[in-house]
Amino acid sequence: MATDASSRLLEAVGIRVPIIQAPMAGVSSPAMAAAVSNGGGLGSLGVGAMTADKARDTIHAFRQLSSGPLNVNLFVHRPAHADAAKEAAWLARLAPAFERFGAKPPQALTEIYTSFLVDDAMLAMLVAERPAVVSVHFGVPRPDQVKALHDAGIFLMGSATTLREAQALEAAGIDAVVAQGYEAGGHRGVFDPDADDSALGTFALTRLLVKHIGVPVIASGGIMDGAGIAAVLKLGAAAAQLGTAFVGTDESLADAGYRKALASDAAHATVMTRAVSGRPARSLASLFTRLGTDVQDADVPDYPIAYDAGKALNAAARAAGESGYGAHWAGQGAPMARTMSAGALLQTLIEEWRAAS
């Protein structure tokens, strides 16, 4: 019931079913990824917010639980441009929210994540560890990075939100493209966050890429069950990638506040916001997304400098018992999220997909 495109991708990556658990930084755990890989799908870890040493430890934790294939995901964003005046103005804007919880904003903000584009220690670690798959978000790796990873026998995937982005990934030697529809939760994979976003949905984007690029296409965004998986495969996708579907699983690192929000009416009103991190990202409706409704994009510091402020505000709020300032990323399919183990969810998805095919 897998298509020819699926069969080629499955063989290349070493999986039995065309289902990929999305690499959600801060949410996907070694246990989650292992459960998916052990069940025949592709488990993923988001390590873009980690140092090379921490990422290595996380890969090793996965390998204690599974001998299956692993997808390790990295951020290849343009390094942040610091702007002291903009950052001071942003902290002043957030000050009333901090004061509500008896806290003060940080005196200054820093670039809390290192882009893979300038992280040679991460590259060396990946070449040594050789996960089955390395995927990238926000852009294209350097040519020497692509060569080094390919020379290590690693299959490469990259996220695209437009045909032009997908063509750039293909031209760079990326082996498969993740078509990230506007429905998807978490950060938009746009290469340039300041450019106009065409906001293509998963179905339209998947078909565009299938027709115009030569590498396998993986559909992502709004897919929550086996019927959705079957639908994107019929559109020509080689596999489906699901993130929000796994946020509520037992192995998820989502905290109690995040899980409560996912099960609430907030799931019916996801919001694309730049206020939390500095890049557009789809979140459950929250106090933080409400704060960002009247903010101009140009007023928000660069990613991930703005995220430094967002994390500080979330910490202050949580200390006072308020969870509404967390990064509660979720896609438009959030109301369909289910609570069970990751392994049970994968098996349910497989059964639903087969029934719908």
C-alpha cells in the first residue's frame, strides 16, 4: 500500500512505513523517537538548541533504546543580527508582563542558539555518530557540510515552504524535501523570515513539489491520523511527517501546562506569531500570542535573540504558577491530538492508514 515514491524512500532510510515523527526541539525525546523507530517509522530528535556534546548524549540515549534509524534535526538559520536599541525596546514592551509576576526583564539579550551554519563541532559530531538521517530547518547547509554528511553515508532532508526553497535544497544535494504547509505547528521553515510568506497549505505545496522537483517529497502540516497520511501519499508524497500528533504522547517532553493547553479550547485557535522567538511559528492560543497580536514584525528582535526574552518571561510566569507564556507549538490539527504512548499512536496511525488506502 506504499507508493513507488514511498518504497524508494523507505529503502533509502531503512524504515517499514511512510511515517516520520517530527523533530520537535524541546518536545521530542529519545524515548519517543525510539518508540517510533522500533515500530517501523522514522523517529526524530530536534537538537538545534543543543551543543554538540549534548546532542551526542541525546543520540546515545536513543541508541540505548533502539537500533533503528534516527533523524537528527538542525537549524540552519542566518545568524542573528544584534540590535541593542531594538532589544532594549522589546524588553521595555515585555516589562509589564514580567512585573505581573514580580520579576524584572533581563538586562540584555543574547543569541542563545548557534546555527549549524557556523557550528563545526556539531558537524564533526554528526560525521562521527552517523545517524541514518540529518534534516535541516530554515535554510540550506554549506556545501562542505552536505559533502561531509554524504561522505559519512547520511541521508539528508530539508524543509521547504515554497517551490523555490525546495529547488534550492535539491540543487544543494539534499536527498528529500519536507513540504511544510502553513497548517504545521512550530516554526515556519521559511528561509527568509522577513520576506512575504505565500502561506501555501500542505496539499497545494506537496503537489507543487511532487510535480517540479526530482527528489522525494515528505508532506508535513495538519496531518493527525491515518486518513491524512493516506491522503498525502495519494498526492504523491513519499511519506508523512507528524509533529503535533505526538505532543500529547507519554514520551513527550511537553510539560503539564503545555498538555493542558493542547486539551483545551486553545487547540481550536492556533496562532502564527513572531513574538515568542523572533521567527514566525504556529502556537496554541495563549497569553503570549495575545501579547503579540499588535506587534509589528520589525519591532521583534532577531531569532533566537527574542527567544531569550521569551524563555525568561516563561520562567518568571511558571514560577508564579502561570503556564500561558510557554512555547506551546501546535498545528491546525491540534484538536485531533490523542493521549497514549508513542508506540501505540504509531500502531494506530498504521492501522488507520492501511484502512484508508
